[in-house]
Amino acid sequence: MEEPIFNADAWMRMEELAATYGQLVAAGADPAPFAAALDRVPRHNAREETLYHLLRAMALCDANAATRVIEILTADLESVQPRHRLIQVDYILRAVIYGVWTNRIKLTDPGAHDMAIRRLWRTMLNHYRAAMPARDPVPAAARQRDLIVITTGQFIRGAHQPSIDMLDFLTKLVLRLGRRVVLINTADGPVKSHFPYLGNFVSSVDRELVAAKQLVIDGLPIPFIHLPAGFTDPQMASDARDQILALKPDLVLSFGTLCPVSDLCRGLLDVVSIPYGSYLPFAEPTWLALPRPLNPAETPALAAGGLTPDKVIRIEYSYAPPPAVTVRDKVVLGLGDDTILTLIIGLRLAREVTPDFAAALDAAVQAEPRLFFLFVGEMDNYAELVAPHPTLAARSRSHGHETDVMGLMASADLYINPPRGGGGTSAAYALSRGIPAYSLNAGDVGVVVGPDFHLSSYADFAPAATRYTDDPDLRGQLQEKAKARFADISSRERMLRQILDGVKAMRAKG
């Protein structure tokens, strides 16, 4: 496969065939004939090896293949004559991460995969540095001590929760903490496909903001820079880095992950990386602000980014629920008062609600018939998922997208989290209303809800729902625990102070 690929129809047909075969294999079809045919195709170079393993990942559900793709890309970039261009490597990396995040790509060894990504990111940053002119650090005495540059990899208006969070962070820094701020949307996500067998993955862009120089948030003007949408090439990264250096800020706060501009400021300015959630970001900052205790097993991952545990600032990521617009009850939803209404909320439920999770919910309803599951979010495969489970089909419903989640939550008893990396915002909203939010101890939601609401397996949910419903004293205790947990994660000002105080302490240590 050599670019440019002029036959877009062929590309789309390739994608469709791979996706269709992947669905067949996931449903139990024998992958051996296709695997044997694929193995007979010669592979002459790194690009063909990448295509081979992407096909194994997507069409054969091979849980080792995605990690091999990342390893191949790293070795190729480190070679004398790479067969992949940097824009292709960046695209594949982001698409694979998204595929894993949404349960489309399976992994045999998530830890090994994570380390492979960190090695690739370091290799990519070395390519950036080799193509960029060197710059001197901004001396501490020359920095504007009240100025903070904030970078984010995606900023769009509407129901994009990280962008909504960012608006609040900006105003709190200015109005409550007395800082001046400049927001830079590096817009690193791809806006078109650069490699097949990755589902034509692209990121959303707010085109009306591309030329904007200023945001006005509740009457507060915020200086704003929007980089050209899509892949940030070395020249763009160099220009953006130099623009930041010219501002001479006290600090760069980098929200998100995989931001070359922020990472390339390390050593020239102080950079703090903050994830939108609980994950350890793929980043190489000066310091890392993490909204959970660091796991000792993560030390090698830190080291891959040039960090040590003493460079981690402990914070509590914070959430701010919107007000309810229209409070609803079970009657409005067509449910009886004795129903144990349990919400499952997300923007990507079609991917996050897996067949195994659907089977677990079906078993829960069989164990506790009063349960009723409401799927809140776009889910065009709902009928297909519940078809094998008549009990679940009778005691659940696809609600679709909901603009007034807080109003809907007034009718809910419980919340349960599907197997996913994200979802922390909706779980926090549930806690704010005193709704027990149950989750496995994994991902953002596992961190948000805390140990009081961790499930060892989904089989534990039905007994927990029964006890909650039938024991008024326990119900009151759990509701108070939910509210108390939300109180710990609801102050944006405190979160930002934790970051700034942490930086002050780090600087004092030298």
C-alpha cells in the first residue's frame, strides 16, 4: 500500500470486509481459513507487516496483534529508512488507543501494550526533536509568574465533557486563583484516515473555532490559539513551541494525552501533565498530576516518560454536575414504583456494552426480577445485544441520547458501569444525587466511585441491589456514602490549588 491511495471505494470496501469478518469471528465463526489465507500473503516490509497485524486485530480478533503493530512502528521509525511517515504512525497510534478504549480491539497483555505505546511515543518525540531547531530554556527570573498556558488536544463546544470541564478550569484559575491564562487547542486528533483497517477513525473538530483568537466565558475574555486541525507535524509543533516560549509563562498545564507541543516544552519551561480521567497519560512532562494513588507497578511506565514517582503530584480530579431541567419519576418513564431502576450512561454504549456485559445484566435480572436497566446514550445495536437474553430484553430499554441527565437521574435507584476506560463524569453525577454507582475496580469510574462501590465481579450486583432496596438503614448509609464521595471530587478550585501547590513544592525540592 503506497500513498496516495486514489481508489477510495476500494479502501472503504476493504474496511467493510474486515469489519464484517471481525463480527463473524466474534460471533463464533472459525477464523482458521482466513488466517491461513492471510499467512500466505508475502510481507516484504514494515508497512506490509503493519497491514497484516491490523487485519489480524480487526478481522481475526487477535489479541496480540495490536501490540505487534505498535512494536513494528517503533522499530520502523528507528530504522535508517522508515516505511511509515510520521503522520501515519501518529494516526495508527491514536486509532489503536481509541479501539482499545472502546472495546473494539482486544489485548492479551494490557501492561505490555501500554509500555509498547510509551516506547513508540518517545521514538516519535525524538523524530520531532530531530526536525526542530533547538531553543534555550526560559530563565525562571524571566517568566511571568501570573501567566499559565493551558494546552488541550481537543476543544469543541457542545456536550464534549472535557471541553466543558476546561471552561470551568479557565474561569477558576482567573477568578478564584488570580492567574492570567492562554488556552491552546493543539487539535492533534486526525481529521481524515491515513491507514486502513482502523474503522476510518477521525476526531471531531469545531470548525468555527479554528480562526478564533479569543473565547468569552460568562463574559470573561480568554486568549485562545487553535492550531490547524489534524496531525501536528514537526514544523507546526516547532512554531507552537516557539509561540509558547515567547509568552514566557510561569507554567504549562497540559490536559489530556499524546500532545507533542507540550512535551516538546519540557526542559524549556515547567510542564504539568493532567489526564482527563484516571489513566496514566502518554506524556513526557516535567511533572505529572494524577487523580489517584500511583501504583508501584507503574514505575516503569513513568520511567518511559523520563519521570520518577517523586515527580507525581497527587490530586483529586473534580466534577461539576449541571442543574436538572425537568425532574422525572418512574411513572413518567412507564415504570412501577417497585422497580429498581438502574442507569447505564455513555456516549459510546454501542461499543462499551459488550456481549459479556449484556449476559451479566441478564443474569442479574434473573437473580433480582425488580431490576430494570435503562441504557442512556446512542445505542443502535441494542436490539442485537439483548436478543439472546429475553429476560434482559423484557427488563431494559434503550433510552437514547439525553440532554438532561440530572433530571433523569431523579428517577434512578442505582448506576452500573460497563467495562470501559471512561465514564467518570456520569458516575460522578450519580454520586452527587446520592445514587450508589457500582463499577469494577478499573478505569475512570473505578477511581471516581471509590472502594465503597467496587464490585469484585458483575455477579455481585444483583445481591447488592436487593440489599439496597430491602434494607432502609443500609440504603440511607449508601446514599450518604455516595454524597460524601462526591464531596471529595467536586471542588474545581481545590483541584487546581492542588496542582499549583504541588508545583510549588516540587520547585522547592529542586
